[in-house]
Amino acid sequence: MASVPAPAQILCRQCSAPLPIEQGTQYVNCQYCGTTNYVEKGKLVFHYAVRTTVREDEALAALRRWMAGNETIKGLDRDAQIERPVFQHFPMWFVRTTRDGKEKVYLEPAAALSVSELKHLSIPAADLEPYDHAYDETTVIATVPYNAMLGWLKEEHGLEVPEIDEVSLVHLPTYVFKYGYKDRQYTAVVDGATSEVFANIYPSKWEAPYLAIGAAAFAAYFCAALIPLGGYLFSGGTGLGLGVVIYAVVAAILAIPLFSAAATISAKV
């Protein structure tokens, strides 16, 4: 490949040494400081990867724990047909800025994203390491241009270019799971560094029964709370005392069917 003309030469983001860039090159290592730089149409940004600490079996276990949690439908961990995951190093634009004296980080996808919730994960600086070309086989190529990312930041967060302290391209280790449940297909992503599970659409609990129980409990206890007031209006202080006793008894009796109904719904939904 032919080298880029001298005027287009780019300086290393770390030590400012000149870097020989060839046409079509996306990544270049500085021969002086060893920093991996990502080349994006005449711009250089730091290029990192988050170290993988979660094995495939651990990612599957994390997914099943999430499926058995409070957000998903009862029995999803047992009934879902889970396919073997695809391991990927997914690219994200990682932008640091300082606002009101505090550092803030923004994440924007650098490729087509199947689960948008990944934008909300956190990446500790200690987990970042220089990108290693040994990851190339599992790396998803960045397709979202630098300038498009800047446009998103301005539109979504009002962030202007002069406010940006640093931009990096970070590849995240992810396990992409496909699973089926009742003739529908779903996608979930497990973070290969933290085991956190991300999903946009999934078989969630039906909330109507819980809302019905809550409404019934409110109505029942509201009516029961009127007993002491009625006793006071009819018999003064004596009636108030008797009303409080009756209220305590009624409240205890009401708790039994309400708790039973909630337990039954929790077991089925």
C-alpha cells in the first residue's frame, strides 16, 4: 500500500511522534511509546480494549440468573432455548469531558448496535488496555464515523467539540446470546468484563395482577382506617379507643388474603 503524503502525516496521541500512515490502515502502533492509535479520516484517537474476565460458561450463568430475576417472566431461565453465544469485541466511542468540575464519560456505538442498553454501561479506567491485534478475529469493525459521533453528542447532550477532553475507540468484550421463548426470538448481551446483562426486549412480567393487588390493598386499608374515626364521631374518646382496637384486628385479618394472593401471583407470573 502507498504511504500517505507527508502533509497528511499524523502525530501520536500519546507522545506526539510522527506516525507513518498507509492508505487503508485503521490502526497504527507508535514505534516510540507503543501506543495503539485508531485512524479515522485524518484524525487519531486512542484505541483500547477492555480486558475479558468472564468465561463463556460464566456468561451463560449470568444470563440465567438474569432470566430468573424480578424483571422477567416466571420460568424464563428454565423454558428459554438458549443458543451458544457469539463472542465479539464491540466498538464504542468513549468520550471524556469535564462539566462543573466533574469528569463525565459518554459512550456512543461505533457500529450497528443490536442492544442499545450497552450505551449505559460503565467502563472503569483500570479496565482499559491498549488494543491488541490478537483480538482482530473477534473484533467488530467501527463503521460509525468520528464526525457522526460528535453530531450525536451535540444533539443528545448539547456537548460541543471544545468541551471534549479526550476521545477513544474502545472495544468491549461481549457475549451475544440469542434465545427463543414461545415462538419468539430475543437477544441479550452479557458484558465480558462484568457479567452485566443488557437487553432491550425480553419476556417481562405481566404487571396488571400486581397493580390489582396493590389497588385492593389500598382500598381495604383505607376503609379500615375509617373505623377509629367513626368510633370517635359516635362515642367520643371511648369510641376512638375501641375503633383503634377493631382496626388492628381488621388489619391483621386483611393481611392474610392479600399476602396469599400476592404469593400466588408471584409464583405464577
